Amino acid sequence: MRCFNVPFISSAAVVVAVKCATAQTAVPLVDIKSVDPTMVIELRYAGANNLAGRALYPPGTPALVRPEVASRLVTAQAILRRYQYQLKIWDAYRPKSVQMQLWQAAHNNDYVADPQAGAGSLHSWGVAVDATLIDTWNRPVLMPTDFDDFTPAAMWHYRGADPAIRSHLHLLQIAMRDAGFYGLRAEWWHFVIVNWQKYLPPEELKRALQAFGMR
């Protein structure tokens, strides 16, 4: 699949319209750092510490999302700072070409969306992020699992006995919920903007709803 970028300027940040030739659909995206420079970014697919075991993004890849998603991340960050925590972003916009590589590496559609089925991953539409919690000194805190841990331990509802992990996860979930996101049952780090449906073209939305078993 061939994609190209068409940059233009908005009042808040540089917006990049990523257009995929197969769908002829432009996805307006902004660099999270341009909206909130305090946001910590660690794109796991820019290195080898991920499901594929190798870098899938070129060096220097920014964390991109739709402008509406970026503004809600700013809200979540403000909520967390009241409690001396903050967000770290593990993934944001994910090109369909990268989603295909993940699909081939995973061989399990319970965890990785088939890019050829439904609308593929909602990451590829700029409406989803993978995020974790860190403290105000950018130090990691105890969470249920690491990224891309596709085991029962990574479920949204933590079943472990560690009160610190339970507290951290609950704080992350509450902050993201209050900022306008909801989570994924099998991946505690995955968050989608609540009104994601409005950002997909009608035909893609229909396929996505069918894939998710929704009307």
C-alpha cells in the first residue's frame, strides 16, 4: 500500500493529512509533542522491544493522532498531574503497512486486527493510542504487564494481588475515561476515543461495526 503526506498549518499545530492510495481517504494527524511538549513518547514499534522483535517505524517517527485525540490526551495528562503522574505513549497512528507486519508476526486475530478485515486497526485511523503511566520524574511505575503482553495478565480488569498495580491501573483508566476514551478488554494499555465512529468513512465504518459485532 502506498501512502503519502500532505502538510498544512492549523492554528494549534502542524496537521499532516496522511492519505492512503487504496482508500483515497485523508486522515488529518498532529504530532502529540506539538500539542503538549510534556508528553513522554516511547514508540515501541520504533525499536525491537515489541511483538515483531524489530523496528517497524523509521528513526525519528513522531507520535501522530487526530487533533481531537491529541486534545483529549492533554486533558488526561492534566488529570494525572494532579496525582503526581503522567502519560507515556507507546503507540499512536499506525500505518496499515505496519499493521500488516504485526498481523503476520502475531498469527492471532484475538489480539492483532487483520488489516484486510473490517476497518483494520483503529490505530490506522488516528483514533487510538497505547499508553501507560509514569511518575513526574519520568520513571516507570508498576503496571500489570509490559507492552504487547498477550496473556491473561494484560486484561483490562486486573486480577493480581498487588495493590500498587491495581491503584496505578485504576488511575490511568479513570483519567483516560474522564478525558473521553474507553479501553480494550484484552489490552490494558489500549485506548480509543469514545466517538471514533464519526472519523471513519461510511463504508469503512460499516465493515468495522460488522467486525466488532456492533450495529
